[in-house]
Amino acid sequence: MDLFDIRREYNRSGLRRKNLPENPVQFFEHWLKQAIDAKFPDPTAMTIATVNEHGQPYQRIVLLKHMDDQGFIFYTNLGSRKAKQLAKNARISLHFPWHPLERQVHITGIAIKLTNIEVMKYFLSRPKESQLAAWASRQSERITARLALESKYIELKQQFDKDKIPVPTFWGGFRVKPASFEFWQGGEHRLHDRFIYQNQDNGQWNVERLAP
């Protein structure tokens, strides 16, 4: 397969320092809103990267469920590979690829487990089918066949037919407290615009332009 000639120009818009606010969360929210308004499929989808005890990186896509100045929140099975890796090394990387807008955002930070109250509040807001799926799937564990997963789901659906579904003890979430933001905007002739925000000891953000 020849991939050498698969390329395109990036010429939608540029990014200049004068257009960047002092708070990167504010700018991220602006870009996220534009991705949502553009009706992209899964605009809140993000790749999260963790590493195991041997330094081997792992990536997967999850959905961002909340964001504010305190951090970025996602939910997962606490027995999953990513949760186990975060328990040993809380450093994490988030990546948002908004290709139609020729943009991407890369965030690094520390993942902190959410409280039981935060987890319960979100779990109870989920559709019943999603609540059942959380119970049915022991994420990242080996299973013999898909039929085993579907059978467990049906069994739980019958068990909780008219009852409230409790929050599984093995289900939770994380808040990523950001240490850096990198905003990337595609540019003509591969002269892309890249700016990195880095959190300083005094809580302020330092902004620098990076070569593409």
C-alpha cells in the first residue's frame, strides 16, 4: 500500500498569540463549543494515554463528561486497564482531534479519583441500559465470547426489572487536573500554529509558541 501521496493542505485559519486568553480552559471551551456547533460525531471523544509499570504506553478513546477550571472528568470501570495503571502512575495525557476544523488539543496532567458522591450523581443520570452495561462488563477482563456478555446483560435486565440499579462498587471516574495545554491549528505549507500553556508554581499559565 502506497501512502506517500495521501496529504492535503490546511488552510482554514491561523492562530495568533493575540487571540489567546490567559486561561487555557476558557480557550479549550471555546474550541469545544465550535466542534459541538459544527455537529461533529462525538465532539467530546478524547484519546487518553496511560503507562504500565514497565513504561509501556496504552491509548484508548473515552468521552469527556464534564470540564471546568478544576479539571476534565471521565468515567470508567475501576478494574479496567487504564484505572489500574492510573492507580500506580497518575500521570495522564488527553488528546482531542477535531480534524474537520484542522485542530487538535493535547493536555497533560494528573488523574484524581472522583468521590463516591460525584460518581453516584453521574451514574444515576445515565440511561438504564448504560447502567446495566456497567454491571455486565468487567472491563478489560478476558471473556469466552460475546454471547457471555449479552447473556449477563439480559440476566441483569431481568434482575433489576423494576428496581433502581445501584452504583457498582467497581465503577467510578477521574478528574484530570491539567499541567499543560497544547493548541494546534493547521497552517498552509505545513507551517502549523502551535501554542503551549504550562502551569506555573503561582497558579498562572505561561504561553509559548512552538515550531510546527
